[in-house]
Amino acid sequence: MTIREHFQRFYKRVTYITVIAVVLAVVLIDLRYPHLTGLQNLMVCSILGILLCVVLLLVFKKRFKCPRCGADFQKLRRAQRGRSAMDARMYWELWDACPNCGVNFDAPYR
């Protein structure tokens, strides 16, 4: 498995975990509080979903680091493109190698 494939798989796992957690929270809130109106249920679930996504983002944030030098790709991308860049591509789609140490993303992952 290459470094690029590792990051792609991990990103997919994080996405699936987030979606499942939000859907599960919505279902549990709906079952636990059946007296809420549709709008109240939507608002509670939206707020809880946003909070859950933020928590999961913070938990998994440190996982996107270079396997060789440990450079944080988010900081490198922010320094390269600026904070307000609207490019939605991920690190392995933007770069072919780590900007800090130069390890190729097509190299084997440990």
C-alpha cells in the first residue's frame, strides 16, 4: 500500500464514521424524544450533528501527517495556499510528495 492509498482509505473511513455517527444520533434523538415537532427534531439533530462533526474532526486532525518527517499537511497547505483558499482537493491530490521532506506519495507506506 502506498502513502497516497493509505490517506485515501483513512479519509474514507473517517467520512463513513462521521456519517454513521450523525445518522445514529438523529435516530436516537428521534426515538428518545418522540414528542418533538419535526422542526425541533431537525434543529436538535443539526446542532448535535455539527458538534459531532467538529469533535471527530479534532480527533482525526493529527492523523494526516507525513510518515517520514511528521509534518502536518494542514499547516503546510495553509502556508502554501493561504487560509481562504477554496480548493476542496485533499493533500494527496494536490501534491506528489511531501513539501517538507520530499517523500513521494507513491512510495510504500511503512
